[in-house]
Amino acid sequence: MRILGIETSCDESAVCLIDAQGGFADGFKFSILGNALISQTEIHAKYGGVFPNLAKREHAKNLVPVLERALYEAGALNEKPSDISHYSEKLQKILERESELYERLSVFLQKYGLPEIDAIAVTVGPGLEPSLWVGINFARALALVWNMPIVAVNHMEGHCVLSMMSISGFRKSRYRDFVNPDIKGSVGKFEFPVLALLISGGHTELVLSKEFQKYEILGATRDDAVGEAYDKVARLMGLPYPGGPEISRLADKARTSYEMSSHRITLPRPMLHDDNLDFSFAGLKTAVRRIVEANCPLTDEMKLDIALEFEEAVADVLVGKTIKAIDEYSAKTLVVGGGVSANSNIRTRLAEALTEAGLPPPLVTPPALSTDNALMIALVGYFRAQNRDFVNPDTLKADGNLRLI
């Protein structure tokens, strides 16, 4: 089965075409046929974060080019002109809020005929609703002209499922531009119950899964997500956006520096010892602000101190809460997903804690696949399509606060 995945939950415009076969517990295998992604990170850097309406406009500009590129890589472009005049009125209605996307897509659909695809999977939430709507309406327009079913995908389930995969042939340097045609995957070796730690710019959650595609949220952030805290702390320190890589770079430098101050700062570990599995990072950010204000302008040494202590505080909380959840719910496997899972220190700390607990290392995707991508949407779409879990395009809606259930 060939599934086209579309991802626009935040500031990545991504399309991926996969070929998959088998059931989750019965010889599942997939290969990436074509993939394309355009990141808006540089565009939003001047704002210190993602500007929703700008992200929406960029998605409208980017989706047709990434679709064409993904299909080209897959050898799936049907270069047979099509007459779509009888769809024109309906397409205009679907894309009435994305006029630029309508113009670009109309040209594309007239230039190329029906590709060999079985279903379209699109992210419907959680995320920025203006961005989500662009992807959803794009999928609706394609489904109309191509007469294909649509699968609605929860973005967070995408991170979960992708982390459960064993991927071979992956090359980071090629993935963001042209996909390595040898990328293949299958279900990794693990046991249920699975505990998923989902850490990104918008989410910090602990999710229990006793069986595939059944989820229970055990704990979540009550304020800032961990990735959001990284970005806000970086801004306080005068570091560029996105803040996670910058703070991690300084923290790594501090760990190997022989010139660190003997008067290390100390930051709180919010909710670490509370009798629940929730998170809170707003207080940690506030503690950093007080230190910055008391030591402004920051010296290079102070920046190293803050970055290291902040990253260790975050890791202490994430690891502590995760191990507590594993103990309480007898989880046998830890899955880690989301953009912050690319952080090497967090990965190392989690692996060490699991070893001490007598459990296997966590299942984590390659770092470059930890951020938003359409592969994870296509994978979830495949399993949903197997169960004929299709949606009515006319009632499809974006839900910025969609939860895993």
C-alpha cells in the first residue's frame, strides 16, 4: 500500500510517500519512495519563535513544490496533462483562504495526472491551527481530484510510532534534501506495555500504551513544554533561535571545560518529587531570568554555567518522572519522541537510568528524524488505512489541542 503523508503542524512543510506492507505484529515493512521538506526555521528566527500567520503563508507557498519533489523522487509523477475544469469551483471553495495555494495546486494538477497512491494521511493536530488548516485543505483538494481516501493523523502518535521503527539505510545529510532510496524500516524489537516520553517545543507528555494504537496520558506539562522552555531560556541569555541546540552546545562545552567557575549556580527541579507525573518548566525559566538579571551582562563563563545547570535540571526532571512512571505502570519499553529527543545528554541520561532499572535502552529515532516530518504521518496513516479508518473530507477539522486516546 502506498501512503502519501502531509505534515504542517508547525513550521515544517513536509510530504513523504511510502510503500508499506504487513501488519504491525505481522511482518510489517516499509520503504521511503520519496520525501521532501522545507523548514521555516530561518524565517522565524528573527521573531525568536514561530509566528503562526507567517507559518501559514509559508505552508501555502511550500506544499506544492514539496509534493512535486517527493513524487519526482518516487518516480510517481504521472506526466499526463489532466482536465480539472469540472473541479475548479470545488477546489476554490476548499482553498478559499489559501488563494496562492489554489493557484499553485491548479497548475500542478493540470500538468500531472493521477499518481499511484492508495491513500492520503494528513496531520490534523495538535499544533498551530492556522498551519494545520493549510495541510488539511491541501489534502482535501488532492483527495477530491484524485478520488482518494483521507486518514486523519494525530501528530503525537506519529512521533510514537516512528520511534517504534527500526530504520536502516538512513543518511542524515541526504534526508533533508534528497532521500536515500535505500531507506527501509520495520517494527523494532520491544514489548508492551510501552511508555512514551514525548518532548518537543509544544509538548511534554508521558503516555502509556498497553497495545498498539491505544494510549493513556499519564502526565503532561502544566505550563511550558520542555522545548519551549529551552527557547525562552536561550532568549533570556541572548542566544539565537531555536534555543535547544544553542543551549546544548554551551552545556557540552561546559562539561569539558577546565575553566568553569567554582561557584556553580543552582536551579530548581520543578515537581520532581511531587506525587504525580506532571511537569512544569515555567518556574525553571523564571529562576534563570532572576540569575540573568542579577548578572547582566552575562559573561561567557556565566552562560556556560547557566546552560549546563539548566540542561541538567531538565534531564533530572525528565528522567526522574519517566522512571517513576515505569515503576508505577510496569512498563517494559521506553519510547522517546519529539524534537527535544535529539538532545544527546537527555538520551544518555535516559539510557543510563534504564540500565540501572534492568531495562533495555530507549527506542529513539535518528536525531534528524526527531523533528517534525511527513514520514511519521505516513506510517500512522498506513496502519489506520489498514483498518479502513478513513474520514469524511467535508467534516475534517484542525484541532490544535488534540489529545492521544
